[in-house]
Amino acid sequence: MLRKKLSARRTKKWNIEVTSSIDTSMDASTDSGLSNQTMTYLASVRQLHGHRASRGYRNMRFLRYTFKKKAVKEICDMLAPPNEFTIVGFGDWSGPNGTLLKRRYSGPLQEIKKELKRRTDSVAFRPIWEYKTSVLDSQTWTRMKNMVATSWSRDKEKKMVQRKKSKIHKVMHCQTSQQDVLRPSITTWNRDVNASRNILMLLMMEIRGFDRPSQFKPTPQMPSRRARAKAPTVQVTEGATEALSVCSS
């Protein structure tokens, strides 16, 4: 993290030094102004290219690349130690085609997935269908609701007035069956933590040959999910079976 901040700080300083020498204050709202601004940028292309290709800039990019690769390797070694056989269940969710969510993730998620897939000798990579894993309670398999935040403000008479309610995506509430009139029993989950627990459960059921629970399947009224290529069969060794038993307990 320190090397990344150092690289970002240096490159930002160099970028400011180069862009300050280019006049970008011209009005581009007219045809003549846009033409002048375009000609100014074209005249400085050689300078900008030389800046990006300079040795210092290349060193900073290489520094970020090497430390990113090192961080990905450390994460993968923690998830799947090189000297052990590990079965990794990875959620297969992606945003709808054409949306930004399909291409942008928090952290080097795709790099971690590719690195795990390359370790064919010690890692069995299994994609898990994430349908309903984030909205069903990992303990009761009941539908949860988003936490609701209420915003308040004062009116002209200085009284507190409720303005609007908004859902919090990351926090989920599960209304359990055991409830009291005065103090209802509510289980609160982080959405990603709850989904991870459900994905782990589905992975272990798939390995042991059990069918996917009906709570995690589409209802007959909903369109069925497009058929995927069948995942390769995993040969579960004795050590992996013991690990699964410990995890399930």
C-alpha cells in the first residue's frame, strides 16, 4: 500500500508539471475554440508521449505492477496453500451485459480468479451459481429485507419532520420465526458475509452429491437460468474430505 501511494503521488506530481505547460483555458463551446484547443493538444502529443515513456514514469508503473502481482499471490496462497489440495468455490455473478458492474469490481477480483484457475495441480476451482445467496439468511434460508435509513430535517416551525426512507444495500435484516410483540428477534447480516456463507454451503453440497436446495432455485413462474457447461468432476481426496467435515461442523 505504501509503494502504491508513493507511485501515485509521484506520477500525479509529474502529470501536473506537464499539463500545466499546456493551455487548456480556451473556450471549446464554439467551432473556432474547439479547433484551436484540438490543435493545441495535437501540437503537444510528442511532449505527452515522451512524458509517459520516460524512465521514471515507466519505473513507477512497473512498481505498481510487481506489487499488485505480489499481493495477488499472497491472497491466493492464503486461500489455497501451495502444498495442500484445496477446493475453491467462487461466485459466478456478473452484472447484466452492457453495464459497468460487469467490468468493475472492488479489488483485484479477476486477477485472483485467474491465478486460482492456473493452479490446476493443487486447486479445484468450482463456479457457484449465486442465485439468492445474498438475500436468503444463511441460517434459516428465509428471505431477508434491506435495512432502511430514515432522514429527518426541521421545518419552518423547527420541528423534526421525516423526509424520506432509503434502503441500505449492504445491511440485511432477517425477521426470524421467534418474535415477541415488544422485542422482535432480528438477525442482522452484512450482505457479502451472508452470501459467502451460502456459497460455501452450496459448494459442500455439490461436492457431496446433494441437489441444490429448492430455496435457492427459481420459482416455476420465473424464467429458468440459461444452461451452463457442466463443471468438471472433482476428485476429493481423503484430506479434502476431512477439511470439509471440519468446515461443516
